[in-house]
Amino acid sequence: GLEGAWTQAPTKWTSLYLQNLLNNDWEKTKSPAGGKQWQPEDKALHTSVPDAHVKGKYHAPVMTTADLALKFDPEYRKIAEKFLNDPEAFRLAFAKAWYKLTHRDMGPQSRYLADSAPQEDLIWKDPLPQAETKAISQRQVEKLKAQILESGLTPSELVKTAWASASSFRASDMRGGANGARLLLAPQNTWAVNDPAAIKPVIEKLSAIQADFNEGTLFNKRQVSMADLIVIAGAAGIEKAAEDAGFDIEVPVIPGRVDATQDMTDVESFNALEPRADAFRNYYGKTSYKSPAEMMVDKADLLDLTVPEMTVLLGGMRVLDTNTQNGQAGVFTDKPGQLTNDFFVNLLDMSTKWQKAEDGLYKGLDRKTGEVKYTATPVDLVFGSNSELRAIAEVYAFDDSKQKFVDDFVKAWVKVMQLDRFDLHHDL
């Protein structure tokens, strides 16, 4: 292992690290444990670092090969020399970097509670603008739902778009989500999982509805953001899908979201949020690092979902026909676009025999005729093969559970839509 200290005052804040690094030539040596490290060629420095335990004993300062890279790489050397020549810039840069390191999993500025918290809304906090108008009323929400449904957009399109916006949320670091409408901005507007080509016409129609609505509400100072409108559209789509299935429901929406700008969005940082898989849309990317079922659990955890919430959401998304690229795997219904419990009913139907097909898929055959009825992914079938998931699936497949399925789906849906509404809750 490596042993030693970099400076002559290892317990104090100084610029000695940069002074030693840049102002000395270094020779390779071995630590007492045999690790390869570097010490100054200048022998006078070999007795300049106090021992950590023995008073009066001294050593040479040491560097690792990684440290020396800061000296010999021309770009990093410029930075090191800048900090050596400007100690105040060095102090401030370190303070900001340390602050970022220890706070970057806390989410946006609105979650900071202490009065002593810095007020600067830094780019890594995914800043959002202050709302310039009052949030729209519930009456206006209902009016917008009606306008959206009159636009010709289908429930599947509306739900798919709203899910793409909200499901980017990560409970691990409180990033992503529907607030900000970053679905419209780079890099999210190019993510394969979001079906950019399919979502584009939906966004265009919603933008026209937004412009028309806001033009008519200029005098009462209530304007709808695209972030809110996308969520309202998803709610309208679910209400219509439930109505077509024979259920009269209301999907609650609490307006108050705002729209971020591209300048407020760090593209490189947001690239890290791109889903490698999304079981709810039956999407499994080539760079996925776990099995489809494991990636489903990972995604559900990032969305702070319980096992029943994960189950009912996935079953509902399947029958609403929201798979990426309109894939039909797992769409176990002859009424796609309606909010029914058909996914669970047909998954557990013993008249269907499942066997492996190509490309990691499965096909469901009619046991009597051999006719192919459905295709499925491992994610779909795990709800029949895993004992815990099957128990929940059987609850929702029950004939008298149709209303329960719809009600539970709506509750789980609203939860996902509000995950990043820290103005409403601080419980994550």
C-alpha cells in the first residue's frame, strides 16, 4: 500500500500540496509496505514531514502517480498553476466542490431547510424558474382535459408522454421528474426510451393548446406551463381509458409546475439519467447491466414504488398500449387503450402455454389450437412465475377487483406524477 503525507502540515489548510507538486522533481520509491510512490529528489525535503505518531521523527513528502499526472498533463497543469498562484480562488473552488460532493443527492434548492444554506441555485441542482403567474384553478384543469381529448390525441399517446416526463425521477438523488418539462429539452428529447418521433406530434398539439389557453387567460394572470399540461394530458388520457372500460373516475392533478430552459439544464449531467431499461414501457436497452426483471426492480426503487404499486402500474401501462416503439409484447388484451385488468387475467389464464421465442421473447400459445395469442418479455412473465408478484397479480385478476385495479392504478400514477413536487411533500 501507499504510505505517507503530501505536505509538511497535513492537518492544516495550505497550498503546500501544489507547491510541493509543481516546484519539485520526483523520483520513484517504495513505501514501507512495498507500494510504488514518489518522493522529492531534493534530499533536504526528506526530513520535512512530521511523523503522525512519533514526536521528533520526520519523513519526505510523497506523491502518487495520479498526483504527478496533475503536473505533467498540460491541461491539468494549467489548473494547478492557477490555484497555486491564486490561493483565494483555490479555497473557493474547493469549498464549492466539497459542497457539491456532500449535497448533490439532496435534490433542488427547494429541499434545503437550513437558513444557513447557500442561496445560489447552482446548475447541478437542476434549477427551476420562479413561477411568473398564479397556478391554474381546478376548473381550468378540467377545461384543459376536455380540450386535450378533443384534439384527437389517444389515451395511449397522452399516457406515454406523461410517463416519459415524470418517470425520469430518481429517489436516489431527487433528480428528474415532470417539473421543469425537461422532456422537451436536450438530452431527454433524444432518449430512445421516450420515442422522440412518436412524442413530437403530441408535444406539438399540447403546445398549441397551451398557447391558445394562455392567450385567453392573460387578464386573470393564470397561465399553464407545459410541465403541468403534460401531466394534465396524462390524467385526461387515463380518465378516457377508464371511461371506455366502463369506469367513471377522476385523476387528480395539482398544478404549480414550471418550465425549465435549456440554459438551466446541464446536458452532460442529465445524460446520466437516461434509462437503460424501463419495464413499465417494456424497454430494455443493449447497455442494461442486469436482467430485465432486475432492471424492473431497480426502476421501481428509483420511483419509490412499493411492490403492489409497481405491479398495478405495469399491468395498467401494458393494456394502455404504451410500450416503447409501440411494441406489442405484454399487451395481453383485445381492447388496447382501455384501462382494464386484462393483463393479469390473460397472464394467469391456464389455457395459454408459454414457450421461448426469438430475441429473448416468449410466445403464448392456445393449448388447444396452438395459435399464437400473445408475445411477452421476461418482465411480463415474472408476474406469473415469482410467488410474491403472482400473489398480487391474482388479486388484480379477480373478477371483483376491476374497480380496485383502476383505483389503485390511479393512486400509483398520481404518486409518480408528484414525486418531484417538493412544494407538496418532503417525505422522500
